[in-house]
Amino acid sequence: MKNKSKRKNVDFKQFKTMFILRTIVITFVAVFGLYFLYVFVVKGHFSEWVVGIIQRIFGMDYESALDSYDYAIRRNENLIILFTIAVVFFLSLFSCVIRFTKYFNEIHKGIDSLANGNAEEISMSAELFPMERKLNTVKNTIEKQKNDIIETEQRKNDLIMYLAHDLKTPLASVIGYLNLLKDEGQISEEVRQKYLSVSLEKAERLEELINEFFEISRFNLSNITLQYSRINLTRLLEQLIFEFKPMLDEKNNLCRLEIENDVMMQCDADKIQRVFDNLLRNAVIYSYNDTEICIHASCQEDMLILKFLNRGDTIPEEKLERIFEQFYRLDSSRGTRSGGAGLGLAIAKQIVELHGGTISAKSEDEITEFMVTLPLTVGKS
């Protein structure tokens, strides 16, 4: 098996330079080697053996054979030298072509492996380690994106199936109670009001579910664009808490706002309100009854730091890492009132990042905190 630690020290640019220099050195050594061999043959004792062969073949005496040998060598000396150089050059060139052809074949196989989506890691020669590393990085990135797309699509399909199933229950209730009101001629006012109240509650749940379907379409088919305006953040949060009062009263929760008076910022008011709405709704849904939810805001230089804190079940680390993924639901059970599309936090994260801010979450000792940082002025981040 190849030693990866040693291969990491190989630089492809250095390899090319060294390969060319090595080829040149080998060529020169070969040329001079053959030249010295030629001198040895012509001038050395080896020439005596050649002259003897000429004598036996052509039946010449020694002097005539030596003269013929010297004449033939001198006459063709330049041609012999050029032929020797040509042979060495073409042998070196052939060696280079073979070597680089091998590398191109390895790269070609690596690209084929990448295109075919083979599971095995791409492996190449030590000299091609940087190329191998890049191809494997691309391979792993493509594989991760593919898995993310499959997982997201599966979650989306599961969610749509769940929502479609959930539509049946409130719809059946609405139809059932309306039929009772229609068919029963004699009915007390108290029962009538009860039937109407249940029908209204189920109809409102139907509206929530239908809105979730629209939310999925908007999240995937449109790009969020921002329309900046200067807003009073303090008043916006106060109004938001007031709107959540019925939901807070239902669990006997309180919401405490800690912020300076008249904090001003530039943002897309509707979309920032949507972020805060999602965070406060999330805090109310997952908080214990009879507890306090705190919204704390502070300014540091040109940045706003906003924290939403609630007391509830501690969120496991593995869920906390995925909490901002689209279609990911913290509570996998299909609660009648809390079953959402799993888009609120994902959309909140996108809106915050479009504003040049960040959003994060942590949960420990039954305290869950969402922290949002936003620039107070457009262009600040």
C-alpha cells in the first residue's frame, strides 16, 4: 500500500521540473557514453577485433584492412555521431511519452471514476497525488451534495404525505359537525355553539396546514429579496409579544423583554418580523408551562445581539446541529397544534444571513437559547 505521508510531500510542479532535468541529464550521459564507446571502438583495442573480422571477410592483409577501417570511420564519423544522438534523443522522447501517457491514463481513469460515481477512492501515482487529492475532494463534495438532495427530497416528500394525511382529520371534523347542525332540527343553543366552536377550531387548523403547503412552495420556488427601511426595533418586539399573548396565556407563560428604548435599525421589517415570530413561536411551543420566556437585546458597536431564551427539554446535540435545516422538525411526532413544516428556522436563518447577520442555537440544563446578530445599518456586518 502506498505511503500517504510520503506522498503528501510530492509537488507536481517540482516533479515536472525534475523530470525534464532528469531526461536532459540522461540524454547527455547517454550521448557522451556512446561517444566514449565509439572512441574505444575506433581507437582502442576493440578496433583490432574489428580489423580482424574485415580481414577474414574480405581476405585482405592487415594493413589494407586497417586502412579500409580507418577510411570508413573517418568518412562516416559525423553521420555515426548524428545517428547516435538521434537514437538517444528518440529513446528519451519515447520514454517521456510513455511516462506521461501513463499519467494521462491515470487521470482519465480518475475522471471516469468521478463521472460514474464509483464508491472507491481514486488512487494515482505519487507524482499525481495533488491531482488525486483534488479529484477525491470533488468526488466527496458531489457525493455529499447528492446525499443532501436525496435526504432533503425525502424529508419534503414525507412532510407532504404527513400534511396531506393531517388535512383529512380536521376536514372530516368540520364536515361532521356541519352535517350535525344541518340534520338536527331541534338542538340547544349551547350544543350549537359547541359544534360551531369545534368546527371553527378545525377550520383554523386546516388553514394552518394549507399555509404550510404554500410555505413549502414559496421556500423552494422563489428567492427572498430585501426591501430596507428604518424601523423602531423596540416597538416591533413589543407588538410581537402583544400578538402572542393568547398563545402565552394558553400555557400560562410570561414573556419578558429586555431592550433599551427606541432602538433603531435598518432592515426589511416584514422579513425580520418573520424571523422574530418564528423564534418566539418556537420558544412558546417547546417551553414548559408556567415558565418565563426572555427576549434580551443589546447593541455592540454597529451590531445588534438578540437572544431568545426559554425553559424546556434540553435539545440533544445531534438535533441541535440540524435544527436550521429545511423540513427538519425537532418534534417528529405529528402533534395537532405543534406539527409544522420544519421551515420556520430554515427560513429565519436565510433571512438573517441575507441581512449580513448570523443565527445560532444552544441548549443545556433545560435552557434553550437562540442568538441572532444583525447589523444595525445597511452594509455593516
